[in-house]
Amino acid sequence: AAPTAPAASTPPADPAKVAEDLVKIAAMVADIRAREITPDEGTEAVPSDRVKLVQALLTKHGLATAVDGVNGKTTQKNIKAFQTSRGLADDGKVGPKTIDALMQ
């Protein structure tokens, strides 16, 4: 059998960068609670970082979603599926209840 290459190690995270990213995420979550994401936010011409956060959280919850900031058909389908699974209104909008459920 051919020898296998050792697994590439992941460099340790820079604590300052991690803290900075957490502050940005917390700010985006607060912004989504204050101003919901509607289905028309996040287009190919103007991707949205807020939509990217939602896409990453959907994937974390087992709903594989491209993290590209485009609130397209798959993202909308997955938002609605997530909302239904949590007993929320499946309107495709991400407001306080949906973002709080996604953050769990």
C-alpha cells in the first residue's frame, strides 16, 4: 500500500482575530434583530454579509446552504424549512425569532 501523506495541521487561531470576528457577528445578529432580512436582500449583484451569516447558521443546523450572500431559491427554501422545524412563521424573513433560533 502506498504511504499516506500526513494530515495538514491547522494553524492556531489568532485570539485577536477571533475576538474581532465575534464582535462583528454579535453586531450583525443585533442588526438582524432590529431590521429583519427580507427575501429581496442579498443578490448576485449585491451580496449581503447578513445573508452570509444566516447561510452559515443554516448549514450548522444541517441545511446545506452556499455561503455566498445571495438570498436565492435554496437559501429561501432552507430558511423556510428551518422556520417550520422550529414552529415559526415560514415567511422566508429572518427577524428576531428566526435569528435567535439559528444562534442556538
